[in-house]
Amino acid sequence: MEDINSIAFELILYAGNGRSNAMEAIQEAKKGNIEKAEELIKEASIELGKAHEFQTKLIQSEANGESNPINILLVHAQDHLMTAMTVRDLAAEIVEIYKLK
């Protein structure tokens, strides 16, 4: 398996991309660009999916009996991913609200 720090950085990278897309979606919705906002939500989901793949690698390796060292970088990466997923979910709801206007 890849180095734990490399996986943590991948989680941070893709989660950050997803969060940025979600925040941009809100801005586009505020401007009335609903199609663009919805596309950005889809892009956010794709990026978060990539991050989730790295998270799944860690879970699978541990389930197979491999020990994964837990360090502050990995904790930060997990926190970053979970926050980004929440931002994406809320952004999707905000876009829906603007869509109803």
C-alpha cells in the first residue's frame, strides 16, 4: 500500500477540490447561473469520490489485518474530507433554493 502520508495528501487534495467546487456552485447560483452551479456540484462529487477511493484503501487494508499508523496529518485529512462532504451537501441544497426563485 502507498505511504500513509501520501494517502493523506491525496485525501486533502481531492477534498479541497470538491469543497472549492461546491463553494463556487453557491456563487454561481447567487448569480442565477443554475446550470453552471449544478455542474459544479457534480464536479465536487467527482472530486470527493476520488478522495473517498483513497479512504476506502485505508479501510480495506485495515480490514485485511494491516496496521495503519494514525498521525495528525491523517486526522487532518479525514477532517478535511468530512467537512468538504458536508459543504457539498449544503451547497447542493442552497443551489436548489436559488433554483426555486
